[in-house]
Amino acid sequence: MEEGGRMCQWSVIRALLAVLQWWSFNVTVVIMNKWIFQKLDFKFPLTVSCVHFICSALGAFLVIRVMKLKPLIEVEPQDRWRRIFPMSFIFCINIVLGNVSLRYIPVSFMQTIKSFTPATTVVLQWLVWKKHFEFLIWASLVPIVGGILLTSITEMSFNMFGFCAALFGCVATSTKTILAESLLHGYKFDSINTVYYMAPFATMILAIPALLLEGTGVFHWLNSHSPLTPALVIIFSSGVMAFCLNFSIFYVIHSTTAVTFNVAGNLKVAVAILVSWLIFHNPISAMNALGCAVTLVGCTLYGFVRQKLAQQPSTAKNFQELLPLVNDKPDDKH
């Protein structure tokens, strides 16, 4: 009995530590990216994204091939181009749009807009894939949409280009999630193997556009920015943190339940907003803060409703495509 209590206690501690390190890496990546664009005046989101992909590719190679911390999931050569490449393209668009939005709008606004992803996922499945959803799912989206509208209307640092980039980033995330079920069917990818296969493709896709569109600006920045070395350390450290974030997702998924994962994910957004406000002091009105809160409450409600309906055999099929890109489900304890 006592041993069972200790095991339960250790399980709670492990879950708490997993969530805290996931929060830490996520918030650090967002804050570092915003710092790069705002404080270092390195206004090149394609290049920053490319650095992230390169660091992630190298990190996944070290974890799988060198350190042997995760077994490699073998993928047929033809499937790499037929299945992995399309996913990598969407993955690339998703990351780039996130970094573009960070250049133009505050972290608090960007994080709130990202919470719109459940709504875009459901709407895309309904319009394009003709999926049917229960009334409770549609009802749970109301506070998300309402919160986003309230936040957008009252945002003091509103920028249309940054807003559109963040919004289309939600669409890219939803598309990635939906297509993963069909394109990656048969491959039980975890987060590290996902990065191992997709990051090199994403680097290849992004390298030429980054060079053509931002190469001259980056070269000018390298020649004019001072001090240069600390700035470069920050830029490449953000890439390392981006990989660590992917690595941390694997542990948090295996250490928490689905409900905990959902609540922790939304609290993570709140933490990112608070930390960014403390660092960058971007103005947030009372109504803007209320909009953020309503959105996060809506996301939490959506997660609870989705989890409850997914456990019912009659509705479970409608939620298969709402699963994350990786097949490590939060309630799957191997």
C-alpha cells in the first residue's frame, strides 16, 4: 500500500516536472524569437525559421543516430517524398507564419490568435472533408471565436499583416493535423522521429527563398550589427531551444493524462503572455486581457468536450483527424 502511494506520488511529480520543462522551453522559444526581431533588429523570419530547422535536424540526428535515446522509425524511400515531403511543406509554412507574426505583433496577441486553431480545424473538416460534429463541439467554439474577436478589436498594437500571418498559421496547423492521419497512416511517429524526417525537408524548402528574399538584408545586418557574437549566440540558441521544445513534448505526452495535457497547454499560453508582458511591456487593455481569458477558457472547454465525445464509439471516428501530428496520444502510456 505504501509502495503504491510512493509510485502515485512519483507519477504526480514526474508529470509536474514534465509540464514545467515543456512550459519553459515553449515560453523561452517564443520570447527569444520576439527578442531577436525586436531587440536585435534581426527582422528576417525566414532565416530564423531556417536556423530552427537546421538545429532541429541536427538535434534529432544526435538523439536517434548518435545517442540512441529514441529508436529510428524506418520509412520507405518512396514514402519520404510521397508522404513526408507534403507534411514538411505544411510544417514549414506553419513555422514561418508563426515567426512572421511575431515580427509584427506582440507575443500576447499572437499566442491568443494561435488558440483559434481548434475552430479552424473543425471548420476545415466540416467544409472540405464533410465531417459531422456534435452540437457541443460547435458550442464550445463560441467562446474561442468571441474571445479572438474581442482581443483583436481591443488590441493596442494591432497590425493587419501580423494578424493575417498568425491566422493563416492556424489554418496551416489545422491542415497539418488533418492531413497527418492520411499521409502518415501506418507510421507511429513520435515527436523526435517527426522532426528527424521533416526538418531536413523543411530546411531544403526554405533555404532558397530565405537566401533570395533576405540574403542581402542578413549580410548587411552582419556587417553593421554590434556586438555581433552575443547576437549570433542568441539566434542559434533559439534554434537549439526549438529542438528542445520538440523533445520535451514527447515526455509531457507520456507523463500526463489527456485532460491534464489540455489544461496545461492552455495555461502555457497564459504563462507566455504574462512573461512577454513583463519583458516587452506591450500595452494590454482590460478588455484585451478579458478577450485572452475568454479564448483560453473556450479552448479548455473544447478540449474537455472533445475528450468526452471521443470516448464514445459513435463519435470517436470524427475525432481521429483532430489528434496531434505525432501518434503519442496523451492517454497512451507505454
